[in-house]
Amino acid sequence: MSDTEQRVRAIIAKHLEIDLDKVKSEAAFIEDLGADSLAIVELVLAFEEEFDLDIPDSETERIRTVQDAVDFISSHLPRGNG
Amino acid sequence: MRRVVVTGLGLVTPLGPSLDASWTALVDAQSGVGPITLFDATAYRTRFAAEVKGFSAEPFVAHRKLKELDRYSQFAVAAAVMAWRDAGLADDLPESVRNHIGAIVGVGIGGLDTIERHHRTLLEKGPNRVSPYFVPAAISNMAAGQVAMRLGLRGINYCTTSACASGAHAVGEAFRLVQRGASDVMLAGGAEAAITPLGVAGFNAMLALSTRNDEPLRASRPWDRGRDGFVMGEGAGILVLEARDHALARGARIWAEVVGYGATDDAHHVTQPAPEGEGAQRAMAEALRDGAIDPARVGYINAHGTSTPQGDVQETRAIRAVFGAHAHRLAVSSTKSMTGHLLGAAGGVEAAFTALALHHETLPPTINLDDPDPACDLDYVPHRARRAAVDVALTNSFGFGGTNVTLALARHG
């Protein structure tokens, strides 16, 4: 698992207050992890802080699963980070 | 019209995080005032307040939900759950019943701490970093909304906002709804948590707060010559109001009956009371008229009594004007001498104290009344609680904007 993926999963576990081992790649935030739309926005804010990114609202709507978040962040990291 | 009784009480106050702790400390003449610990108040003219101590929201709100609730809503939910249990209401009432149970929770300001924290984020990090929980946590009706979600109350739900009369308006309006048969059961009261950097600075700027920093326990001293302003408090007080026939049918314990509600406005000044407490006079008179109460039956008034130089005199004059010679036979006390001023929560907390005073036949004292102001010449139950069986008691709450509320409660059974 990449360093980025570990950090993403840790943020998810912390913000949704769930055990890290429940944060599986295929888990969907709303259906599987008990998040609501507000919690997802809050999570995206935490990703933006952690990775110094700006995630547009249109992308936020597409981040449904843990893997979606990892993929988006990995492909948008500033050069030299991660 | 249906008769309305109080069957449940829940309190989170500076005297304790429960009904029993608050009432025990109250009749023991304890003060809930101390140095401000919620933020660094070193630079403030007033560095003390009546904070809620020993409170944890977690028995009442799931940890992961806490970020949805400002401190004021956490107090409200805790008090509401305690009131619900105190009333002996079941956790599994059918939907058809819960459709007719509502909640009105008054708050003077709302989620002030939430507003301040998120505003800091806005200034430091920009508009795109403001949390989606800011608005839901900050808005003033969310205490009522959270109470509804926690207890599954599907009837009418809103907040009253009328400064320091907010909680009293909530109880009064809920009383009307049950009287009229719109609801069988209502949860009503107030909540507030405004001991924040901006909140204290704002009241300090108005010169409304006591600055007796060397003696905080003696700072809230209604009717005393040395009073120099109120002491900020925080917390929540929620009552379960219930149609009397409904309460009797389920064998509920009844704390007191709500018998009258009077609400007026001074139409005079943003913060100063009208001369002779004119609007307060009409609120008390209206509560008596509303309940067809002979003034001679009133044995106790839980006063607004904030410990401000003007307000205490005007309330005293208003009581004299309404009751004439009887004003000197009834007892008046200010529980704010012990709790501080809970602003929008005060009306709920003090309605609960008034119900308890009737039920326990014990009048809470006014502490710190060492040297009564000659302009304040009533029986204020100084220093120590007093045993007295009272037939009818009033509770007064007045707010900025000239708003005045009096609730009348009667001993039941």
C-alpha cells in the first residue's frame, strides 16, 4: 500500500470514527461506512488540508468509495509529494 | 381547554449536570460561579462566569454526531433526554403517538462558539475551507431539531428567540399548544452557551456584566447595594408539559400545574427596562388574568433578578404595582444569584426550579444579599432556602428588546 493510500485511509477512519480495518478499498462512504453528504464534504476538506490540494465540487460528487478517493488524490498530488 | 401539568424536568446548569445535582446545590445556597476556563480571559474586564462543569454529552449524543451540535445543543439534548426519562415516557412510543409530541427549545443567540470558530477558519484559510457542519451547528433551531431526532418527536418543532426570555416563551407557547389540544405532550425550555470570546466581550462592552474579579462567588448579588451587573451562565432547562388527563391516565408523577402565561413588550428601549417595570407589570398581570388567579394566592416569585443596578429596582417596583400590600407578604428570590444568568436558557431552568419549589415546598434563596438596596424592599429569601407550602408561584423572564414573560405555576394535588 502506498504512503498516500495509508494516509487517505487514516483520515477516513479518523473522521468517520471507524476502525482502520473497515476502511476497505471497495467500501462506499454512504452505503458501507455510515457517512452522509455532509460527512463526505468534511472528509474532502480533510484531504485538501492533508495533501494541500483543491478538490472541485464536481469531483467531490464522484468520490463514492475509498478507492475513488485514493485514485483521485494520487493522480492530483503536487509534484514531489507522495 | 385542557389543564396542563409538568411531568418531567431535565437540567444542565452551572450548579450541576443534572436535576438532582442542580436542585441540591440550589437549596444548599451554593454558587456556580468561578474563573472562566472555556477560553483565555486574561485581557477581559470580566474574567469569571457560571460555566457548566462536569458535563459530558456522550451519554446523550453519539460521539460521531457531536460535530453536528454546538455546545448549546448538547446541553439541550442532555436536558431533554433527562426530562423525558424523568417523565417516565417510554423510548418506544408508537409513531402515531410521537406524531403529536413536539419540542420548542428557546435560545437567545444560538451556536456562538461554532460561529466564532468557523469564522476564524474563513479568515485564516479562506471560504473553501469552511466546514459543512458550520450552518447546521450554528443555527438557532437546531437544539429543537436535535432533541426531536434523539427522542423521535415528530410533532411541532421550532425555537423561540427573545433574548433572555427565550426559554420562558418556549414554555408559554408549549403550554398554549397543550391547552388547545394541538399536542398531548410537549418538551419545552431553553438552552444557551455564550461564554465565548465574542460573547463575553460583547456583554462587557455594554457594561452589563459584573467586574467583581476578586470575589466571583459574590458577584451575582441581586437587590444588594453592591451589585454591579450580571454574571454570565450557560446550560439548559427542559420541561415535559403534558395534558393533565393524559398524565393521570398513565399514572405519571406530576411536579406542578402550569396555570397562566403572560407576555408583553415595553416598546421603550433596546436594553433598558421601562420606568416602573411597566411591561413587566403587564406580563405578571396578564399571567394572573390568564389563569384567573387571585393575586393573594401567589406565595412565591422566581424573579428575573439579574443583579443589574436598574433591572432589580424596576422588577421590584413592578411586583409592588401588581400586588399592592400583598407584595410584602409573598416571597421573591433570584436563583441567578447562584446559577448566574443563563440568558435564553434562564426561562426553562427557572420554570423547572419554580415547579420544584412548589413540589418540595422549599423556596430557593437569594445569596449574597448582604446589604439590601433601600429601593428593593421585598422579602427576597436572603442567604438560606425556606420551607413554605405555596399555592401559586410566578417566574419572570425579561429580555433585550423590551420583551417580558411571566409564567404561573400551581402546586398540584
